[in-house]
Amino acid sequence: MPKTNIMKMRLEKRCVICEKRAQEGIMIASSLICSPCEKAIVQTEETDELYNRYVEKMKSLSSQYI
Ligand SMILES: [Zn+2]
């Protein structure tokens, strides 16, 4: 896949956590997590609401690929 297509795809992606359009982030199972959310998740304790939300999102995302 050409690099330009990857960039275009990433620019059109919405973050799966905050559901905002993100220009930067990490891709997990073709879903984007924007940089601010990624940092928040890394810094988040296991009991935090955001972490639980992230886990739920990941479960629903991964279930699409099983
Ligand atoms: Zn986000």
C-alpha cells in the first residue's frame, strides 16, 4: 500500500476512545487511538474509568476479528 493512502486513511480516522478526528495516533486492529488518548491510557490506573472504557472498546473491536 502506498504511503499516501495510509496517511489519507489515518487522517479520516476517528479515535475509538474520544471519537474525535485524529491526525496522529496508534492503530490497533485498524482502529485509531489518538495520541492524547494513548498517553492517557498509558498513565491510567487499572481502576480508572477511561481504562475500563478502553478495555470495553478493545473487546468490541477484537470481537469483529474473531
Ligand atoms: Zn482520542
